Amino acid sequence: MKDKKFEELMNELEIIVKELENGEIDLEKSIEKYTEAMKLVKVCGDKLNKAVISVNKVLAENGNFEDFKIEDNQ
């Protein structure tokens, strides 16, 4: 699951949500789908957090990565 791209995971999650919203699957299958969805949510959240950390780093003039800071010039 962690090897898949974020978009693939989100697509799987959307399919599960539609199946659960449809209401045509039995309780046991619904619980399985819900558990699978929660695992997907966790992996997607982890991938997003990693992306945010990467995006918030900038390459400084000395070639080192530093945290991105917005200066308030008021």
C-alpha cells in the first residue's frame, strides 16, 4: 500500500466511500471496507505530511536546505 502513489490511494479510498454510501453491502463487508479505508487515510496522511515537509524546505545560497520562512515586512 505504501508503495502506491498518493493519487492511486485516493482513488481506492473514493471507491470504498462510494461502496459504503451505496448501502448495498452487508455489515461484515462494510466493516472490512471501513477498516481498509482507515488504513488508506493513514497512508495518505503520512504521504501528505512528507510532501508538506519537503515543500517547506528551500535551498539556501550555501547549498543547504532550510525551512521556508515568510518574512512579514509590516
